[in-house]
Amino acid sequence: MTDTQPISLAERLVARFGDTLSLAAARNEITAELAAGDLLGVATALRDEPGFRFSELVDLCGIDYLGYGQTEWDTETVSGTGFSRGVEGQAVGRFDWAGRPRATDRPRRFAAVVHLLSIELNQRLRLRVFCDDDSLPVVPSLTGVWPGVNWFEREAFDLYGILFEGHPDLRRILTDYGFVGHPFRKDFPLIGNVEVRYDPEQKRVVYEPVSIEPRVLVPRVIRDDADLAQAQAEAADDWRSN
């Protein structure tokens, strides 16, 4: 009698889908990237076939890769020179239109990411689907496979402007009825485009141009000093002793 090693999820995905999926593993999580045209067929197989059984769609969200990899803060030396001198130009959300973030080396800007869970087989999978057209980002709706994704897709549409083809009721879910733009896009200003107030003379809510200037309030700093290193070492020793 010979011992056989169990086939990993990655091996099963390769055997079943071949070049349809591009797999990457990081932090004990498998990400499978696929084309929008293959999404519905792959999703149905992942839900129904015995080796996968991904009955639960845990989350769906949008991603905007505009300016991906560009840094805003000098996180290594800022704590020694002062926060006000740590800002490197005008990054995401703090810019005029001419100086807005630009595309990097990524050929496509928008993507939809899906997190799947198989309760039966105790396994998880992350799917990523890039939109082919940056000016009109479209991916198929998964409501026919996992109906519970309905509001997740509406959220991604509202915040990123990603259209989900075949969605039964694709409309905004978080922003106001007259909201212009998609607030999670990297070229959307942090202060927004308009401000709202109640006008007692007109006895109604009015929209006006934003009256405040963009400003940096909270620095994002990565500290890598001796005290932190010592604390991490002590925490590791405590964990081993327990």
C-alpha cells in the first residue's frame, strides 16, 4: 500500500482550467487571474464541481491601479526630518487636474476581485478580472452564479464605475442620487467636487463648489527603529516560550 499526497488546490486549478487561469500565491492565498470572457464559465465550475465546491462568495470589490507603485511619503527618513518634509509632491487625491496620477506600466487600470470560500472543502480562492477598456470598464455580473453578490457589484459600480453586464439592478448604493463621479477612483479629489449645505433662505439643500484647499493632515510612516525591533524580538520569545 503506497501513500499518496493530496492534490493541492493550485494543482487542481491547473489540471482543470489550464492556461485559462494565471495563478500566483502570496501569504498563503492563491490568486487566479482570468479574462472577463471566461469569468462566468469558470465561476460556475468553481461553484459546482467536486474538487472545488466554492458555494460562498465572500466579497467582491473594485481596484483602480492608476498610479500603482507611486509613493507619496518618504517612510524611511521622515521621522528624523519632520513630517512636513516627508510629502513627495501631490499623490492620490491631492492634485490639480493637470497633475493627476498617470498610468504606470500596467496596461489595464480597473479590475474586479472576488473572494470565494468552500465550506465543504475548507479552502479559499481569490479571482481577479481586469476590465479590457479603461474608458468603459465592464465585466460580467456574477449574480446568476452567486445571487448574494448583487449589492457588492452595485458598490463597485458606485465607487469605481465598473459596469457589471447582466446585473438586474445596477445603480448607486452609497452615494447620493445626483453624485457626479466615482469617489474611489484614484483621480477623484479627496475633497470632492462639491459641498452641500442647507440654505435657510431657499429652505432647501444646495450644492456649491468646494471652498476648502486640499491639505495633508495625517502622515503615513513606517518606523523601523531599534525600539520596534527589540519589541518584536521580545514578542517572538514570549510566543516561543508559551
